[in-house]
Amino acid sequence: MRRALLAVPLLFACANAQQIRVIAFGAHPDDCDLGAAGTAAMFAKMGHAVKFVSVTNGDAGHQDMGGGELANRRRAEAMESARRLGITYEVLDNHDGELLPTLEIRKQIIRRIREWKADIVIAPRPNDYHPDHRYTGVLVQDAAYMVVVPNVVPDVPPLRKNPVFLYFQDGFQRPNPFRPDIAIAIDDVYDLKIDALDAHVSQFYEWLPWVDGSLDSVPKDKVARKAWLAQQSQKRQITPAIKASLEKWYGAEKGDRVKHAEAFEICEYGQQPNEEQIKRLFPMLPR
């Protein structure tokens, strides 16, 4: 049932000349898109390498279908999202709604971080309403030190330096609220983010509106429903804390004009970058 894995080593400031290598883990095949599609599109446009990994196959997330049929559909949606963003996407074959932070799945995570030679690793915080989200965060945290330990998963060379581990933005307050250490303005690629979300038809036009009791409000026409999706996505507001982070990184005037942003918190595990290192790892930030 559980699929094999990928792996390789890293150098903190970019293995391939100046190429930066980013890997993001979500619990489900649309999670990374929600948290980082805009930033991923910017990295890709600049020639850097981005990979999204869904730790489950999403085989439970629908009101009318499930199992292998749904898993195949969601994998195809993820591949289409990747095509639109210019990145790589992988969907692991772990069951949706049943994820646990086991040693077996931790090894899957370790292998993929190593094989991608990651400079940056992004995952959910381990406090979230959905157990799959929480345990994805725990699994990545548990891998954070082990990626440099040669005798753990010895079939894959260890990384020589730890990546920077980041958390996706969320709105949960307990035990502590999200801290936007890095905020990326995505106005220039916001349409690409909507394109990526639009690829996940089963989720944004079917399952999530059904859960919310708003399925009848989703337009049937493809153009109209994409406009509807863009409108729904704009509800993710720039909080005062994110605005302050934008002004820190872009300056007060430009930061104040940003309409769409993605923010990330630096995990206390892994590399602890200073401002200069952050600017090197996020070359879309002003220098």
C-alpha cells in the first residue's frame, strides 16, 4: 500500500550553481497549492527547483466518490497543477484520513528531502483541525534532524547541512499563533496561484463547497467558476502581522501596497537563517 521514496544531499546556499531547491509537504494533494503556489511559481519563473509532496493520496476527500477512483483523480489534478506552475508534484500512497506519524512514513519524508537536496522544506504546523495536517507537521519535524544522520535511512546519502524548515501560514491560535517571519508578495503571480487551485476540480468546486454547504453557489461554467474561486480565495486576508512582515522585507511603501501574500514561519528545528541568508534563499525579496 505504501509507496517507495526519493532522495539525495544538499548544500545550504544552493547545490546547482545558484539554484535553490524547495520541497513542500502537504497532507492532501491541494494543501501545498493553498499555502505556497504563488511562491512556488515565483521560484520556478526564476529557474529554481520546487517540488510539492502530498503525504496522503486524498482517497477520502469527496462526497460522491472515494478509494482508488478518487486517488487517481486527485493525483491527475496534482499533476495538472504542477504543469501550470512549472514545478514537480508527487502524491504518496498513504490513505487520506488515516495518517499517523509512524517510522515508516517518517522514512518516506527523510528520503524525499534528501533526494531533492532541499535548501528549504515547508510543512504545516502541528496544530490544526485536521489530524492529517497535524501529523504531516509532526512527520516533517521528526525528519528535520534525521536528514543529516547517516545511519538513519542509510540507503540514501545524508544531507551535509540541514535545510531551513518553514511552516505554512495558518490562523490557529493555540498553543501559539502563526508568526510570519517571511512574507512574500505574490500579486504578480496571483493568477497562476488561482490556475493551480483551479486544477483541483474535485476539491475547490465539489468537496469543499459541499462540506461548507455552499455547493449550489458554485458556477457550472468553467470561466465563471474560476472567477468565483478567485473571489473566494481573496478572503484570505493579509493580517496586521503579515503586513508588518511585508513592510519589513519590501519597505513600508511597497509593503503597504501588497494585495496578495504568502507567509512562512521559521521552524526552530533545522537551519536558523539570518536576514541575509533569507534574502539569498528567497531571491524574489528586495536586496
